[in-house]
Amino acid sequence: MAKPAKLASPVNPGASAKEVLVIKLSALGDFVLALGAMKAVREFHPSARITLLTTPPFEDFASHCPYFDRVETDGRPATMKATTALLSRLRKANYDIVYDFQTSGRTKNYFTALSKTGKGPLWSGHHEKAAFFHDNPDRGTMHSIDRLAEQLAVAGVAPDGRWNVVNFPKPDLSWVRPKLRNAPRLQPAYFGLEEPYMLLIPGASEHREAKRWPVENYAELARRIADAGATPAIIGSKAEGQLALEIMKREKRVKSLVTRTDLFQIVTLAEKAAFVVGNDTGPMHMAAIAGAPGVALFATNESNPDHAAPRGPSPVIINSAPTLAELEVDTVWRSVLALGVLPA
């Protein structure tokens, strides 16, 4: 009996691709860490129409991002009817290739559904039947940026077949200010801030108390920072409102911007901030990518800094303890001093 013919390895269509889909559903930190990979996809497919499949919280931000031509926000349909509609639309779009940067059980199911007829698009992701299967058994413990870089290399999106420690798909937020024409609302003065100021990011997942540095510690750190001549400004969502109030009761020189900043303003405030101190949370990643030096606080019982540390063009010092209640103010203060960015 003749041996079956060996199937040819799939080839990324590259510059000839006409329709490309990128999937990234959440969360904020993971989304911004994927911006480098998204930029690499845009550059690798310069003539394609690139669609992002995401969720509503990222619609406005992604719609301004220069890497996408179209943004769809029903990536997590709530009903079977909505799921059917989504899959039908994805089939009709005739994508040449899909980059699954979410790589969840949900998106693996999307691959299965789109591939049933054998005519599905080329797929980059974590599915054993994908054309470009990222099968590294250690992918779950890799830093998001490193994991996405390796996934892109498997799909042929890398110079000379691989990225290295110098040349890798770095997340970039430099497009925010010019894209929004450096509007007045992007300036520190819009919030009544004068330089030098710094950003405090006391929030984290409400159900993971160990990841929140205690309010009294933030207040004491803010006092030392204010004494040194920089204004501490708190950023966060409605969920951080009470935290901000408690910090401000203890240190009157703190300014609260809680609920007042959108994602674009977080970026542009971070660009001009002297530095930032925050928990392991999305805005901390944004601030680091925007270029702010920083001190990031990690509860090692909850997450490993090696896998999730903020990365950016300026130094970010990691302070960690099993729970953040165990992390002393003096330790964080020494890290702030080590940044060398406080007023003389």
C-alpha cells in the first residue's frame, strides 16, 4: 500500500492576505500587553483589512488604535443565538488567517466551529489542529509578551523565524496622543495637576484582597512623596472610590482622579508623571508601557512577577511579598528613592 502523501506545511499569506482577524477579549492588562503582537500583525499584513474581535470595554480604545480597520465587540456572546450569529458572520468574512491572542476554551471552540467543513481560515493559537499551533508546554507560565512573541514566530511572523531579547514585539502606546490630536483633556492641567506629580494605583481585583496593598500603607507612602515635593494622584475606577477617600483622609495633599480618567488619559498622564506606584493591575501595565518609571507591588501567593511584571521603556522595580499586607512601607519607599526621580 502506498504511503499517504506528506501534507505541505502551512504558509502564512503575509503581504498577500486580504482579511485578517485578531481575537483579544480581555482583560485590560492582558489587552495592552498584546499591543506589541497586534502591531507586528499589522506590519506583517500591510494591505489586509484587519478586524479585532473583542468586548465592549475596549471598543473606543481599539477603534482609535492604528492596528485595526474594524472593531467588533461581541466576542463573548451571552446566548446561543448570539453565538450562532457571531460564527455565521466569521464564516462569511472569509478570513485568510486568524490570530487568537486570547487562547481560551471559548476561542478554541470558535476554531472548532469554523473548521468543521475543512475550509476554515489558517489559525494561530493553542489548538492542536490549528495551522500554527503554539504547543510550548510552558506557555502557561510565560510572560504574556514572551508567549505572544513565540506564538507569532510559530506563525511565521518574526524576523528570521524568531524574536530575540532585543528585537521583540514591544507594546506601544505612543500613538495615543497624536491620534487624539493632543487634546486639552489629555493634559495634566485638565485635572488641575502641576508637575512634578506621580500616580498611585491602589486598585486590584475586589475578590483578591491579598493583591491590594493596605490603604494605610498607601497613605503613608503618599505622605513621604508629598513631603519630597511631588503630588500623589490616585487613578482608578468607581470600585476604588472608597480606597481613595480613605487615603485622602489620612493624607490631605493627595489628589483623587478616581472615575475621571479614561484609558487614553491614563496613558498621557503616565507619560508626564515622575513615576507610578501600583498593584498588579491593568492601569499599572499601561503606565509602564507609556514610559513612566515605577514600583509594582506583587502578592506572590496570587501571581508570579516573572510571568506578569509590567514592562516598559523605563525602569520598573518589583516589590513582592506572599500577601501585600506583609509588604512594608519602608521597602516600597526605598524602591521609590532608587528610581532617582523625586524632586531634588
